[in-house]
Amino acid sequence: MILKKPIIQYFIITMVLLCFGVNITLATKPSAKLINGETWLDTKGRPINAHGGGILFHKGKYYWFGEIKTGKTWRVQGQKWECYRTNAGGVCCYSSKNLKDWKFEKIALSPNMTDSTSDLHFSRVLERPKVIYNQKIRKFVMWLHVDSEDYSYARAGVAVSNSPEGPYEYIKSFRPNENMSRDMTLFKDADEKAYLIYSSENNATMYICMLSDDYLQPTTTYKRVFINQFREAPAVFKLKNRYYMISSGCTGWAANKAMLAVSDSMLGDWKMRYNPCKGEKSEITFGAQSTYILPLCKKKNQFVFMADKWNKTDLPNSKYLWLPIVIKNDSIHIPWQNNFTTK
Ligand code: GAL
């Protein structure tokens, strides 16, 4: 009886509003539709800010880490190339169980706002964060590209946390075996060995370096691959005991052709094969650049190609493209798809 009155009131108000042509939407949750190349919203309806990112799967949840880009974009003077920059905003973490609804967790690695000598100072470059779990030390380990404004510092930084979403405690940065390290990714193999893969020698050659057992340091075991081929933005996956790497060419923020390479082992003989993208604009990776390849947790041998569609003069307004990789016998392709969906 007590309930009846509000229900009747609601009914009357609804009818009146409908008579006036008002569209009543009770849902406040933003649409979880992820349209490739358009703004993606988190569960609170705010644009997702996770560029150059990677995903960790842990205990039934995906954790998406990426560069926080905010504020104005400017061009660094005195560089021959189009060195557009924003202040380094640190690394954020979003979580999701279905890869569609992304909840902002926290700033996983905060920038340093006061000490200009810190690797994490906002005036630096913090790019392409990736996280893996180390069984031995029971910690989550993040590696990222740490650089100076003009990209001459060329180092890889490492941070750790007890929980996947952070906060991560920054340890230090390296030039692994005294070699430059810029665009990078991580790959953890089934035998728990992990590798840091990075553009070195002024981006001319890709390096694959085995990490120490705790994943906190580079070891002296490494391999130079794609020598003098100027590859960037590496992303690695493993399929039926073979290793695949998709990388971009080296044209700054401008999109170029992706290439797929294959090897029988991580430190093996990598062979560059072909451009895996298919469809309109496949010659320029659909206007985007690789960042990570995500194995789908419940689906064996299914992967998602994750890429950034950079907006060089307004970097925080850069967008994402996620495309399922289509694998048929020996052919591996990435066809264009308007929305990100997995079957
Ligand atoms: C790209 C690289 C990005 C960023 C940019 C700077 O080639 O993949 O992560 O470093 O250059 O221009």
C-alpha cells in the first residue's frame, strides 16, 4: 500500500514527459561500445587515458596500464624530427572482467612533481608501460621507457608493487648492457623467463634481453634482431610454440606499415615476414601504431592487437584501436573492424 503512491506518481510523470516528447533514459552508465578510433569511456563516463599501454591478466581480471597524457602538447625546438610532447603524467591502471567495461583503478605510477633530477619528473618522457607478475618475489613488475625531453636519455625503468593495480614503487632505470633503450615491451614465457624487447642503437636495431629471475634487472643474455631495420613499437605473442612480433617502422608519431616477424625461440633467429593488416589503410596500420598483443584468457590461441592512433598535435586526444587477430593455419592477419568485439 505504501509503495503504491510513488509508483502512481512515477507513472503519471512518465506519461506527461512522454506526451511532451521527452526521451527518458534511466541508464546512467556510459555505453561500453568501443568504437575503434573514437573516444573510449571508462565506467564513470570519463575518457580512458592509457596510451602506449599493455594488459596484465590476473585472477580473472584484466588490468590495462598506459601513459597518462594530459595538458597541452608542444613541439620541442631544435629537433630535426617532429618531437611533439606533453608532460609525463605517470601510468594509470584500469580494470575489467569483460574487456569492455573499464573501471579506473588508480594512478599506478605517479609522476614526480618537484625533483627535476628524478626519472619520473613530469618534464621527462614516460612511455609504453607494461606489467608482468613475478612468481618468485610475488610482486607485480612494471617496465617502461624513461627518457629526457629530447629522447637522448634512452633508458628502461623498473617499478614494483604488491598488488596489480599499484601503487608501484619506482626502483631505477637502466641502459641494459650499456645499450640505448626506447620503445619497449615485455614478454613472459610459459617457463617463467621474461624478456625486455626494445629499440636500441638509436632505434636502428631491436634488442631482446632476458630479465633476471626476479624480473628487476636486465641480464647479459641478449640478442640483436632486425639489424639496421629501424623498427619500433614491438608487441610479442606466442602461438603453438612459435614467437611472433609485430612492430612499426620509425616515423615518430606518424603511422606507418606494421610488420610481422617470427622465430622459434625468443633469442632465436627472427625473420621479418609480412604486413599482417588487411583492408583500407592497412599500409599505415589503419592510422595507428602497435603497443601490445593480448592473449584472450578463456580462448586458446586468440589474440587482440592493441594500437594507438596518435594525435601528434593534441596527444591526450589520441585514440585506441583494438582488433582481433585472425589465425587460419599458417596465416596471421589483422582485418579492420569498426568496433572492438571478441566472439
Ligand atoms: C614513436 C614511438 C612513441 C613515441 C614517439 C615520439 O615512434 O613509438 O612511443 O616515443 O615516437 O615521437
